[in-house]
Amino acid sequence: MVRMINFLTLMNLIYRALRFFLPWVGRILMFMVSFILTSVISFWSGVPTMVDRIANDWLDRAVHAGFPTIWDRRLYYTFYCLAFLMVIVGWVTLSYITIWIVNLIFR
């Protein structure tokens, strides 16, 4: 009887942990998919064009959220650098995923 109670307690704990962590894992996965998709789209539309679009979108969101418009120019270049780094990190992540998949197929 004690083993059954311990087993049910463990199952309840696992169920609660899954219900707590599953939304976070889903958000992280969706962020990574959008991150890699942005890098792939930058192949076709061009890196400067894509980085400019992302920086302008982030700047519009910041101004809409109440950021002072005095620092628009500095904030734009900060977002431009961050967007460029995001594209580069997306390319590196995509290359690692590609190499991992190729190793799985041809191993």
C-alpha cells in the first residue's frame, strides 16, 4: 500500500512539473523557430534589408511602449547591431543543426 501511495505521489509530482514547464518549453521552441526562420529569410531578402526591417520594428515597438523619442537614433543603431547579431547567431545555429542532421543520416 505504501508503494502505491509513493507511486501516485510521484506521478502527481511529474504531472505538475510537466504542466509548469511545458509552456516555457513551448515558448522557447517557438522563439528558436522564429529565430532560425528570420535567418533563413535573410538569405533571400538580404541581410541589410532584413536587419533594417527588424530594427525599425523594434524601434516602433519601443516608441509605442513609451520610450523617449529623444534617443531614437541611438536606439535604432543599438537595435540594428542586435538584429545583425541575431541573424549571425541564427546562421550559426542553423549550421549546427544542419551538421547534426547530416551526421544522423550518414552515420
